Amino acid sequence: MTERDYYEILGIAKTSSADEIKKAYRQMAMKYHPDRNPNNKEAEAKFKEAAEAYEVLSDAEKRARYDRFGHSGMKRGQDFHDFQNADDVFNIFGDFFTNSGLGGTIFEQMFGGRTQQRQRRSDGSEQGADLKMQLGLTLEEIAKGVEKKINIKKLVPCSQCHGRGATDTSSFENCTTCHGAGELREVSRTVFGQFMNIQQCPRCHGDGRMIKNPCKECNGEGRVRGESTLKVNIPAGVSNEHYVPMQGQGNAGRRGGPPGDLMVAIREVEDEIFVRNGNDVLLDLFITFPEAALGTEIEIPTLIGRSKLKIESGTQNGTILRMREKGIPSINGYSIGDQLVRINIVIPSKLTSKEKEMIRTLEQSENFSHRSGKSSSGKGLYAKVKNLFI
């Protein structure tokens, strides 16, 4: 429990209303949320501190006790994990704080206990943890959609005891410490009233049962380290912020508990020739001066195969040509992006004497005397598109 003033933590006055307290907490939580501050221990500490302050000040009874007695009035032989009104802290933002479906809210991941209690079943089994992995995809695979095989190292059910933790049911007996409840309850009476402290049984770790003869293969866990190969169907149009959920493919549950889920996060592999911007892609095309001046037709690569592109005569350096629907489909399949081709005119670095003489001859002609190098066609489009990709 922090010893800092709760009102100071949230930056509010002692006369603040319930709505003002909630608003202040929301702003603090969004500012210091771990997803917005990865690997930032200071932000994580402030995030927990704000949650603790809100837990007390959002409850009228606790707030009154805090206002009268300060932090000493909040010490009841239990810590922040055991606050009875903690559901308000978890629910204030709804789905905002869910970690993309990866195993419950960020509160549950940070403070612990609550997820385990919810997942623990009456028979002592426990749900397996969710897993997350990254899957690298090329732009070509993203444009077409692809089926991938992945290898996952995870906890799998023990083959010797079939996930039970023991080879026969007679090996189980009720825990003599908690008498099968899986938890210990202690009632304490203070000047503030009667309080009940509930904690996990230290002997059976909340299972309620003990194993007299645990399986030698898994030491009574019902699961061992293993590996599995899975097929993942990736739809066209995905990007870095997408993931593919695979239910029941996470770690096996303890002692026969249900398995967790696997989240396959998409990681876009940098392409050697294409640059992605949304569903459009940019390709730099290098052509010679004669091709730009006289015009030509060139076969170029696209994400779905090679295609011919017509270069009009007089095409200027930096011109952007658009190839309709040669980009990446939208994830919902309603539209397809374009391929933008940026023209780069190659200037030879070495010339023969004959080539130099020919160029000097051309230099005297009227069409080659223009020194501004500007063109009304294409430059405006290039200026707009350039900032998108560079």
C-alpha cells in the first residue's frame, strides 16, 4: 500500500465529487497504461498507485474512513489485492483495458490472483495460460492470404497420467489444512468493524486436494513441456496490428484443466522492393533517358505477379504512375489498394567520347535548351505522394 496522499495521486481536491474522482482516475490510467508505456517501471508504478487511490476514494465508506484516519484507517491486515470493491477498478473502462484478448484485463495480469481464482475449478484443476507468438509475413503473402505451419513449444497433457497428476483416483485426498476448501478465512474485529481476510491455502495452493502418489513423469502437475505443429489460415489484407486467435491451443491446464488460447500476432516483413502505405504499395522504377523521352512499355513486378506498364513519351523524373487495384486488399474484402510506380531516370556516370559528342549535338537543339527542369505534369502528384513513403 502506498503512503502518498490519495487525493494528491489523482490530482484532485478533498471536496471532489464521485464523477470528478472517476474522471481524474481515467486520465491517470490512460496516461500511465502499460500498453502506452512498455517496459517503463515508473509508469507501471504510477498506474498501480492511481488504481489503489481510486479503489479507496470511489467507495464512500472507505473514503470517509481515509479522510478521518488517513492510511492507518486502511490497514486491515490485507493488501490492495483483497479490496472488496476492486471490481469498480476493473470495470471502469470496460473493454478499453483488455489486452487484445490476451488473457484478460491488464489489471488481472498486473495484480494477479483474480484470474487464477476465476479459472480454478472445483476439482482442483486450473485453466492453462494463454500464449502469444509472432508470425512474419511478406507483402506478397499479405496480398494473397496464406496458410502457414507453425511450431509451438508449450505445456501439453502428461501422457502417463492423462493430465490428472496421478495414475489413479485413489491417490487424491482432501487437504488437511483447508479441508478441501482451497482457501483459509480469518475473521478479525477492530474498532472499525468486523473484517474477513481470505487467502489461498499455503499447503495445497488452492487446489483443495493433495496427491499421495503423484505421477513421476509430471510430478503431479498433469502436464509436461512439449511441442505441437499447427496450421494457421491468414486472410488477405492483414497488417501489424492484427492477430489470429486460436482457441484451445495455449498451455494445457493443470491437472486436467482446460487449455488456454494462442494468439498469433502478425509481423510484416520489410520488403526489398515495395513500401506499404495502408493498402497501397510504392515501387521505385528506374528507366533510361531514352525510355523516358521516347516512351516505352516495361514489364514490372507487382504483389500478384508481373504486369506491363506503359511509359508515355516525355515522362519526367519523379512522376508517379498509378496501377489500379494492384495493391493489398482490405481486410473486409471490400476494396483493393493501388500500386504507385515512382519514375527514376538513370543518368549514366560514364560516357564514351562518341556518346558525349551526340549529347553535345542534342544540347544545341531547341527541345534540349530548357534549363528549368520543371514540368507541369506529374510534379504536383509526386510532391504529395513523396511524403507518404519517405
